[in-house]
Amino acid sequence: MKILLTNDDGYFAEGIVTLALALSAEHEVFVSAPAAEKSGAGHALTFNRTLKWTEISPDEMLLTDGKGKRIPFHAVHGSPADAVKFALEYIYRDEKFDLVVSGINSVLNIGSDIIYSGTFGAAEEGSILGVPSVAVSTVASDGGYELAARFVRENLALLHAAAAPYVTVNVNVPSGRAEKIKGVAVVPLGVRRYNDRYEFDGRSGYELFGSPHDSSADDEDTDCKLSDLGYITVTPVRVLCTDEGSLQRIGGTQWKM
């Protein structure tokens, strides 16, 4: 496959380098990632300033595939979604990509967190532009990125098949330690709830802190629950997310003009 890699942690992040090296032995890999860390950017695009980009030496990033083949690598001075859109429509416009993979993110992006996630937003931009797309996240502090990279590499054909038109596949690997993984669960999104608080930074503003609720005892089997139970979760997410039930319920309503 011809694969475009991106992320929201920045072009220098260990997760994207690990994934690039894992996939490049058997696939043609190209990289376009933000020039700076852009976590929480969601699906933002740059409209109000000039978008710039920089070609990064593969040697600088140690991005060779083991056979001496250089992996094209670019840093976009914008959002994660910018990195995908600009790559597909300008930097690599002469390439026909089979897949966009965003990640590997250093923390999980499950349930309702995908609304804020730059990792997911970047993958979703690929879906909007007609390329099957996958977002991948893990808990890098618990074992690193190798397990998540191996999961993507070994299941690439399945992930590609699951990424139907206007469907982005969201993958979360709850640990980098194989002994802690109980299996793989294909489940719907849940609502990720937090114990959030704002604290004064001692100068002039406030910082947001918090930790997620444990979802392992929830009644409904969602990605939040199964991830907390130790499963790798795979969730196909529709870009066009109209609520059909509400559409039918209010469709015959007489609206006032």
C-alpha cells in the first residue's frame, strides 16, 4: 500500500517514527505531520494566516527502512488536519494514497474524546478527502509504541477494509505491554467522563487538570469500557453523523418563519 502518516504530537514524536519504520518494510510510506505539538486541535484548519511547510531530512529523523530507502518527510506549520489536507492536495498531490494513518498518539483517544483529538481530526480529514483513514493511540507511558505499531502492521488489511467511504477507524491500544492486553474488541464509541478542575497558574491564568472516570463497570459495552478492561478497541466512526431518528421525528414539524 501507499500510506500517508501524520499525527498531532509533532513530526519529531517517537510514535510516528516508530510507526513509519514498522510499515515501511512492506509498504510505501510518506510522512506529513505538524511542525509543533498540536494535541487537542480537533479538526481545525488554517484559514487566517499563510500555511508554511518544511522538508525534513529522513537522515535527521532516522527514517530509513533498513534497506536504505528514504522515507519522504515533511513538517507543516499548522494543525494536524492541515498536515493531511496540504499533503494530499499539494505536497504529495501526484501520489495516489491507499490509506492515511494518524498516530501513534501518546495517550488514548476514546469515546467522546475524539471531538477534541487532533489525532482523530487528522485521520477524519483523510476520510473527507476520499482516502481510507485510521487513527491510532496508545498509553506510551506504559510500554511504549511498539505493540501498537505491530498491531497496525499485522492488521493493516482489516483496518483498510473497515475504513469505508466517510468512515474513520479509531484504534486504541490501552498498554504497550502485551501481557496486559486481553484481546481485541470492535465496539461503539462511549462517553468519556472526567474529574476536571481548573487551577490558577500563579501568574495570570488557569490550567485544566483531571483524570478519567473508570468505565470498566459500565453497563454498555463501549470503547471506554473495553479499553479500561484491557482490550484493544476498534471503532468505525461516521463522518456524516446526522441523527436519523431525530431527523425523522422532527421532519414533519411545522417550523415558524
